Amino acid sequence: MDVPWLCATQGLRDISLSTNSTRQPGLYAALNRLFDDLIDPDIEPLEKETASVSFLALVHRCLGRDRSRRPAIVPRLARAADFIRENCTRSLSLKDICGEAGLSASHLIRAFKAAYGLTPHAYQLNCRIEFCRSRLRAGHPIAEVAFAAGFSDQAHFQRTFKRFVAATPGQYRAPSS
């Protein structure tokens, strides 16, 4: 385990992670999901960061170390949401969003999900898809829309669009009969 990297994602100087085993199947399953996300080349960096921070927050909760029981800070979350929406076509990092909101990564993810029902990355994807829908309806070519929305390639765009809209971009763009 790369402890310095994990500490950096949490903004910590030191963290006491030992190699002791756990008997919590949920924690083990979450670690496996994190590993799968981190090695998946189709997953964007913001989603990987979000998964890492969420996993560490789960570890802290499971170990009874969660000290962030502060109430959600709505204006800061609104700033984060506005920032994501205005920059949805860019490759954003958690550091960018946290800097805009003035919140730590773990607090931002937890409070954002509580307030909006989505992680910051899922919210960004939703904003990107809305951007794409309007561009496709305006008649822009699919490849151009994928590039303008910040997708790494057209296949990734197709998969993501279909997951959100339940239709391919070509089907969505086709005029209704």
C-alpha cells in the first residue's frame, strides 16, 4: 500500500495504517472495488480520486476515526456544483473542486453526495451528458461533440451516453418519426 499517496489524497501528514487484517467483508469488498477502479484505464482521474477518498472515509468510519461530523455547508457545495457545471468539459481534479469550495476532499464528497445525490464525478458526467444532448440536438457531429465534451475517445463517450440516456448518441440525434 502506498501510504504517502493515500495521505496526500486526504491532506494528511501521517496516517497510521497497519497491515492487520480485517473481518469486515464490506471493507474488503470496498477495497476490491477501489483496486478495480484504480487499474481500469477507462475510468477518468476524477473518478479514481473520488473512489480513493471515499474508500479512506469508509476506513475511518469503520475504525471509529471519523471526526468530520460537521453539518453540510450549502453555499460551499453550491460553489462546487457551479464550478463543476461551468467546467464540465475540462478534466477536473478533486483538488480543483476542493479549492473552489474550500472543503477537504472527504468532506466535499460526503456532503456533495448527501446534498445532490451524486458524487462530484457523477455530477460532472451528468453535466457533460446534458452538454452533449444539447449539441447533438443542434446537429453537431458525434465525434465533435465527444471531443468538445472532454471525453477521451468516441467509444468512451458512446458508453457513457448510453448509460445515462439509454440510447446511443446516433439514436438520440435521429429525428422522431
